[in-house]
Amino acid sequence: MNKSPNIISEPANPDNSSLPKQVRIWDLPTRVFHWALVFMVALAWISSEAEGSLLFIHVYSGTLLLGFVVFRLVWGIIGSRHALFTDFVFSWEIVRDYTIKLLTFRPPYSVGHNPLGGWMVVALLVVMTLAVLSGMMSSEDGYRGPLAHIGFGGDIHEGMANLFGFLIFVHIGGVVAHGLISGENLPRAMISGIKNIPARIGASDIRNVGVLRPAIAVAMAVVAVWLFWS
Ligand code: HEM
Ligand code: HEM
């Protein structure tokens, strides 16, 4: 767990330049992951009420989401600086201090995910995993999930899906609120990878991630999906 946040509340670059710097903070795999995830979750939701053979659109898009979870877990260990769990999973003390400062409208600047956003990323991944696993425990319309023998499908799956929907709502609300309060456009950074960082903050471009590390993460995701494809 990160005990020294990527937040710099004191001037780290106290020269006379006051112009924001353009800094590359999100690597390509993280950005592709995010927007492909949004697409796949939307597909799983839209198809969730489908019946008969159309239910398979739901089952397949949901099963692919398992691959997204595995990819992100691996990328949180071997990805670039701000994609690493050690960069954005902060201790309780830091989250508490950040929250107090946020509530008094003076949050310190975060280069990557802020301490609250970091835990929201963890919560989204955990609840999405539970939604996927409980989906695999469900049976309906002649479909029998690969984990149906364990039980816990049906109502639990619906409950997990609703909890996931609630977290997504809070996540998007947080991004919009951040934009309104600070004027910072976080979705644009999640598209381009680049943030306009205030001159007083010490931040540098992430390193190139190459091809091998993304390939390892994708390969592990493919194996996970293959194991549960039914
Ligand atoms: C199905 C809906 C969504 C899900 C499941 C989702 C999930 C996530 C996850 C897991 C991350 C962490 C990214 C990473 O480090 O890998 C993230 C970050 C982010 N998401 Fe979403 N997201 C959703 C929709 C959206 C939408 C619609 C927007 C645009 C308004 C958005 C904007 C962002 C931004 C800006 C970040 C980075 C936040 C930061 O700078 O700390 N997300 N999202
Ligand atoms: C994050 C991923 C997922 C989400 C958000 C999701 C969401 C939902 C929702 C909202 C329903 C409708 C519940 C109802 O009104 O009865 C549903 C039903 C269903 N889902 Fe999923 N699901 C996901 C993943 C999966 C997976 C991976 C599978 C199987 C491999 C699956 C299998 C089913 C089945 C069989 C049903 C119909 C039976 C039931 O109601 O339990 N789902 N899902």
C-alpha cells in the first residue's frame, strides 16, 4: 500500500514559470482498457434482460469482462507508473486526510488517481469480479453457467450487478464533480494520456511500456477467458 502519495501539496518546482506542463500520465494499455471496459459493461447491461439465445450476448460479454479484470490486475503490477496499484492504493490515514481536505475544498493535487479515486478503482474491480462470478453461477433459459454447481446465482447476481451499477454512477459523478470544482478535464486525459499539470507540481512523463509487458497481460487475460468460456 502506498504511504507516500503522488500528491505534492507544496511547491516542488518553485521557478517563475506559471504555465501548466503537458505530462503523459496514462499509458496506451490503460486507456484502451478503460474505454473497451465501458463498451463491454454497456453491452452486458443492455443484453442482461435478453431471453433465449440472445442471452448468450450477455453471457459472452460478461465472460469477456473476466479477461478485463485479469488484465488490469496484471497491469497493476507490471504497467507504467500511475497504473501500478502501489501508485494509487493509499493507506487509511492518507485517504482520511485527503477526504477532509476535499470536503473543505482544498484537496491536494494528484498526478495519477487521487486517494479516493484509487479505492474506487479497487471497488469497481472487486464488485465487477463478483458480478461476473455470480453470473457464472446462474442458470436460465437452458443456459447453465460454468460455476452453476456452486449455487449463489440468480438474486445474488442481480444484487452484484446493481451494486456495480451504483459504483459506476458514483465513479462518473466523482469525475464530473472533480471537473466542476477544479476545472480539470479528467476524461480527456483518459483519452489522450496527457494531463495539463500545474507548474508548481513536480511530475514527469511515464516511460514507454513497450510490447512485451502488454502482451503478457493480454495473454493472461485470454487464458482466464478461455478457461471459463462455455
Ligand atoms: C461502465 C462504466 C465505467 C466503468 C466500469 C469505469 C471504470 C473505471 C476504472 C476501472 C478506472 C480505473 C482506470 C485504470 O486505472 O485502469 C476508471 C478511471 C476513469 N474513468 Fe471510468 N469507468 C466507467 C465509465 C466512465 C465514463 C463514462 C467516464 C467519462 C465521464 C469515465 C471517466 C474516467 C476517468 C476520467 C478515469 C480516470 C480518473 C482519474 O484521473 O483518476 N469512466 N474508470
Ligand atoms: C459485470 C458483468 C455482468 C453484469 C453487470 C450482469 C448483469 C446482469 C443483470 C442486470 C441481469 C438481470 C437480472 C434480472 O433482472 O433477473 C443478469 C442476468 C443474468 N446474467 Fe448477468 N451480468 C454480468 C455477467 C454475467 C456473466 C459473466 C454471466 C455468465 C457467464 C451472466 C449470466 C447471467 C444469466 C444466466 C442471467 C439470467 C438469470 C438471472 O437472472 O440470474 N452474467 N445479469
